Amino acid sequence: MEEPRIGVYICWCGNNIAKMVDVEAVAAEVGNLPNVVLAKTYKYMCSDPGQDLIIKDIRGHHLNRVIVAACSPRIHELTFRNAVEKAGINPYLFEMANIREQDSWVHTDRSEATKKAIDLVNAAIHRVRFHEPLQKRSVTVDPATLVIGGGISGMVAALEIANAGKQVYLVEKTDRLGGHVARFDLTFPHLSSAKQMIHPIIQRVENHPNIDVFKQSVIRDVSGYIGNFKALVQNGQPEPLELKFGNIIAATGLKSFDPSKIEEYGYGKFPDVVTSMEFEEILASGKVLTKHGKEPRNIAIIHCVGSRSKVYHEYCSRTCCMVALKFVNQIRAGLPECNIFEIYADMRAYGKGCEEFYAESTHRQIIFLMFDQQEKLPVIRQAEKTDDCNMLIEMDEKLSGESIEVPVDMVVLMVNMEAHDDVKDVVHAIGVSLCGNQFFIEKHPKLDPVATTTGGVYIVGTCQGPKDIPDSVAQARAAAARILATIAQGSVAVEVTTAFVNEEFCCGCQTCIRVCPYTAISFKEDKKSSEVNEVLCKGCGTCGSACPSGAITSKHFTDRQILSEIEGIMSMSYKEI
Amino acid sequence: MNFRPTIVAFLCNWCAYTGADLAGTSRMRYAPNIRIIRVMCSGRIDPTFILTAFQQGADGVLICGCHPGDCHYQTGNYKCLRRFKLISKYIAQMGIEPERLKLEWISASEGKQFAELVNEMTKAILNVGPSKIKSTLEVKHLKS
Ligand code: FES
């Protein structure tokens, strides 16, 4: 092996790192370590000038190893791997030290944070000495795409791909396409018909020669990797169907929160307390009537049901405020005399045209009443015979500071959007992660909001978080464009950090074969040795830690590399104690 | 002399490391004694890594993986758990206090739990004091 010539770059990340970590001290400390040719700091390593700095140094100083101490490798490892590759170094001869997410952002003592950064950079220096070049492997991309979920996001994505002449398999759990949008009456803020919008889309999807729709179907046993997945579609038939595809779009959506959990609202007890989804259907029927067929004289709309609450969900569902205003407009159009009460916690009108819509709607003779979501929820109770209304809402009105009673004949609960009960099944099937609110986690919250950390798997629509129709559609088209780009290229690079068996050391015990979750290892009788199928291996490394004879190398996570990392961490801290 | 413990942590890439990153993006605060090493899966954590960390002078070793059932590679965390049980017995015989080795499951969304875990472990190690392993014992590498 040629003598390592390491270049170390410490990023300030503006002030994000430099404020808590003395970057110059880190550079000075590691600059004299063996094999370190240079150690520099720069304001933004990930910027073009930052990357150019590395490229120039590689050429000018004949570096053959590069370390960047900056943010999490989950964010920019690929950026820097590409940069060093541009300068002619194998991308795997690069290593990152995470001194932002796992250092400057979590510590408050500057000298401790600086020491930690030195240890982490030192660990990277020790490790990178043992890095070996790995040859990239690319695989052909199956041009078919699997879309899970037949709501508006899934359908739009499917159409975009199918219109480009590529095959799509669209798998829908229920017996119909259209998802929630198909149940809406009008949409906000333009009060245009949801049905007129969604029905042509459903028809195009169902009749498209490039789209195979599977209704009342679920996907299971997904295996493979970007470009080459396969899975079974189960739809009640005794024999599940096997599909092959190169990319996956999850568009599994969210569901309505069940308001019967909130006792104060009496949902399930009072027939005229309905959810926003149920009210859509009432509106679609053409006439707003109570369960007894009477025209309501007082309607209340209660916001944030299950949202922005310590007990249920802390997040905001983003669309309910505007849907509530849409209801107000629709009710007013049909019932000019009806008293309408908007019982809200906060009014959120952030979208395009939404603030204007809010301002407009306030002119519809609506009574706005505010409650404190964190203090006391309004309570609905049955009215007395003498009350001349169906129910009464007791509430503390926040702006006036008064406790009041609101007479109502009908109450609409603006229910939160929450994850499906079976969300974990999807998560496990396609290998994505969930955030604390049970939404799928995107690869990068700002720069890569439709991809996931699993190559070839995209997330669109509300399964990624509550959103309105335009945002869902934008994501759907974005994911479709990403997939069409990979299909057009015909091949993609895949991870090469797989396991490797050194036949000479293999004792033939076959422990590795038993621990491998992917049946990627087989025993070669003639050689009396195990052998790894690189296509099936996903690089988890569990065989490497199980192998009793040290015959298995987990590429890029070798024993030598990790042990050196430990040594690097300890070589500095030990001196201090 | 002021005791500044060093904890070497092994975190799987998919859940635990992401959870630790989230603690950062959410600007949670925790004790600065931890040094994190990323592995793809907790199933990659070889007992040698743990022993080497102690041998090199670590005062504690923390292992974090995905919750049971959530491992990105199906079952790596179960394998990790089994190895952890074995190595716990082994280190006890070497005279290493049980507080010094910990295994916890951290999901990608559990930044807060991660920060609390680091604080608790740091506190526990401050209580047991510096590890004497490095000075009293030469751990034979299982692998060279
Ligand atoms: S990937 Fe986290 S434990 Fe296996």
C-alpha cells in the first residue's frame, strides 16, 4: 500500500460549528499527526469553493486520503465522495467526522466540544489510513415502477411515469381509487369541485395501457435493491402475483383521527356531531340537514381536533383551518340564515391564496370564537327541551375572557390527519424509517424531500407529513421525474460495501450462512469455503462479527478500520485523564 | 484531578445514528464525553470492538441499535443482543463494572431519548470512577 497522504478539512459551517468548536485549534492539533499532509479550515466545505479547495489540494499536494470534519455523513458524505473522485481519488478513500450534529450542536462547553472534535478527527485519521479503494458497481434499472397507494399523489405519480412510456404497477388497499380527495366536495381556496378534478384522473389511470391497477391488494415480501426489486401482490387470490420493478413510490397517505377519544366532544354519542370527512359527504349530498332531516339553524365548527395537543398529536395537520373556511362558505351559500360559529385555537392560512381566502371568508357573517387548546377544550352537551337548540357548547372564549354557551344543532369536528394503523407493515416492507409522528422520513428535510435513505424508494403525499393537494401533487411529480431520470440512464451505482470471504482463512464452520438475513452466503463444497453473492449482500456486516476465524471482511467497515477508529478516539483522551 | 470519562459508542446507521443526529438538529444538550462510531447495523458490532475500547482506556461503552423488529437488515439487533449478553458476562469476570457497558434501542425519532441516555450513562460512570482496565490488564485480541 502506498504511504497515506491525508488532507484534513475542518468546516466552520458558518457559525454552526465554529461558534462551539475552535476549528483552528483542531486543525493545529491534528496537523502534525503522522501521514497528515495538511489541515485546513474553511467557512463552508460543502460549497463549490470548499469542494474546489479539496480538489486543488489533492492535485497540488498529491493527497491520497481526505477527511472532512463537518456535518453528519448522512448529509454530505456523498457530496465529498464525488468531489474527491473528480480529483482522481477513489471515493472510498474519504472519511467524514461528524462535528456538528454530534458535537457543536449538542454541547455547551467550548473547550470540551473542541476536545471532542479533535478526538473525532483523530479517529477519522486513524481509520482512513486503512481505507481501501472499492470499485463502484452499477446495475441495470428495471424500467417498471411500483406505486403503493391510489390516492391523488399515487395516481399523479403513476400517470407521469406511464405517460413517459414506462410500466407502472399501482397497488391500492381499498376497492377504489381516489383516496380522500374523491370524498371531498369542493377544494380550497378556489371552491372548485374535487370530483371534477379527481374523476378524470381516476379514469386515465384505469384506462392507461402502461398502468396495471391492483385494487384491494397489498404488497408483501419486497426484496432486492434499487433498479431490481421484486415483490408479491396479494389480492385475495390463492396465488399471489410476483412483480419486478426498479423503483418504488410510497403514497400511502394518512387517515382521519378518531374523535371519539376526546370525551368533551361527544362524538358517537350525539348524532349531529360529525367529522370533517363526514361533513364533506353531507355537503356532497347537496343539502345540509341534521340526522332528523331538519335544516340546522346553528352550526359550529371546532378546529384542531386531535392536533396541536399534548395528549393526542403535537403537530399541526396543516389543511384543516382552510377546509373549515371552505365549509363556512359552503354552509353560507346553502343556508343564508344559519348562525355559523368558528371555534378555533389559531387560524393558519399560510398557503398560496389562503390568507386572502381567510380575509374573504370573514365577510360571511361568521362568529369567530377562540379557545385555548392547551387549557380547556370546549364541552358539548345535550340541550334542554326549553333551549330551542339541539346541543350546547360550553367554552372559555379566550379573546373576551368569558365563559359562554353556544347553541348548536350540528357540530363539525376538524379532525387531525394521522398515520394508518398498519404503517409499520409498509415501513418494514420497503425499508423506510418513521419519525416520532409516524410519518415517513425523507432523505433530507430541505434538499431531498421525496427520496429516502433507501435507494430507489420515494415517498410522496401525506405519508411524508400532512399536506394539501398542490403540495402532494408537486411531490408526486418530483418523485416521478427522479425515477424517469434513473430509468433514462439505464443503470445506477449501488453500494459496494458488501462482505467478502477470504478462502484461506475460512474454516468451513458455516456460521455466516446461518446469520445472514439475505441468504447471500453459500458454501462451496469444492473449496470448503463460504462465498458471498455480492448482488444479494446488503452490507449489514453481521457475518463479519460472527465469523470465528476472521475470514470475513465487511468492506469499508473492516475490523482494522473500526479498531483504528477506537484507537484514534482513545489516543488523545487517554493523555488527559 | 477532575475525572473526564470517555464513552465509546457504537451506533447503527439507520436508527440510532439518525436519532443521535436528530438530537443535534433539535439542539438538545448532553454531556460531551461520548465519542460515536458509526456501523451500518448493530449486528456488525464485534465483541472485539467492545474489548478493544475498554483495553484502550474507555470508561464506558454504549451500543445503540434499532428497536426490536425495526432493524434495517431484519434481525441484526437480535444478534447484537445475544452477543451483548455474552460479552456482559465476560466483562464481569474481567472485573469491569456492569455500569460501563450498556445496550439501548434508539429509533430515528428518539433524539431526546438519546440525549437522556448519554446523560444517565455519563452520570453512572462518574459514580463508578475511572476504569482501571487499561493499567491492570492486557486484553488479548480475539482477532489480530
Ligand atoms: S440497522 Fe439498526 S440495528 Fe440493524
